[in-house]
Amino acid sequence: MSKRSALTAILILAGLATPGALPAKSADTLSVDYRNAAFRDGEPAIPAVAKTRIAKALAAAPAEIRQALKSGFAILGEAKGPISGGKAEETAYLLSPKRPVAADPGPSQRQVIALVSGDKLVGAYLLPETGYARLVGTAPGSPGRALLLDGTFMNMGQTVTSLDAVTLGPGEATSVRQSVKDVYVDGCDNPAGDRARKAALVTVDPSSGTLSPAWQDLGCPATTPAR
């Protein structure tokens, strides 16, 4: 992959380009396939009306949540289902004060998960100080589902994506239940180390929600100098 192509992929994951749209997840995810370029390069398709609805719902959020999003927010993905563990249909949104950039993934402001049922805010949760790029699915959990969030960073010619299963609560807190590092690594422009590219198919256990990755060597384009 050329440096320009790698940067384009980063901008796509950061929400600055739109090569394709990821559908909202309405059931627990069976797998997350980072071998699939369309998935890696996709971003969620969120209708504009959703942002207005969420903004109204957030008026009922605790002060700490409103403070985190006081300057506005971008929607970086959604997942549908009985997220909190009940029977009602809910939608979880990943909200960020700004779109994370892979070259500088650590946002100065906290990101938020907003859980909405209809026009009502069911819950609002602060995420760890990590620059997540997308909400890509859900996994079974107890009492509610875990959300699958990925994030990408770029450093010294290498692009790396990781995937976290994040649980909601107690209160406004969140916690990372499981983290899978390096689900996608592109080091084809690495100036000093190995020039290699790999991606994982991450399967989700339908009972426990455990994430199990299996990596595949994708190789570098022929234009990349040989190792």
C-alpha cells in the first residue's frame, strides 16, 4: 500500500471520506472481518435526523455527559437491539466531540455512548480516554450486550487497528471486557521494521461473547520494496 493509500484508509476510518456505508447492527455480531477491505474502509450511514433526535434526548443526560459533548458531536456508529438486557428495542450510538484522526487518536475530550429508545434517553455512558473510530457491532453479555468498538492509529509508516468489547455501567461508567490488538496491521510503508500486512477474522462466541481472532497474511502490494 502506498503512503497515500494508507492515509486515505485512515481518513476513511476517521470519517473524512465515504467509500461505503456500514449497516446498523440489529442482532449480536457473529464475526468482524478485517480481511474485507470494504468493511475496513466503511463508515456508518447515519441519517441526519438521528443527530437532531439524539441532541434532544441528551438534554436529559447527566451534567458530565452534557459537558463532554458541549461543543457538539459526531456520530461514529450505531447498534440496535435490547442493548441494556431488557426486551425493548434500543439503539446505542457512539458519539465523539470530534472525529478521531489516526495520526492523533487520543482525543482531549471523552467520547460517549448514548442509549436511546424511541425519542427517550435510556442511558448515557462515558468511554475510556481512547479515540474509537467506529461502533461495529454487539456481543452477548450479562445483563446487557457488549458493544464492539474499533480504533486506528498511524505511526512511522504503520497503520494499526484494535477492537474492544465494551460493557456499559455501572452508572455512567464503561469498561473494556476484552481487547483484541492488531486486528489490522499495515506496515508496508514501514521505513525501518518489517514490511508486512495482516488482518484478522474475529469470531464472537454466541453464548459467552468471547472474541477469537484468526489472522491472515495479506502481503504488501508489489510496488512496495521487498523485505
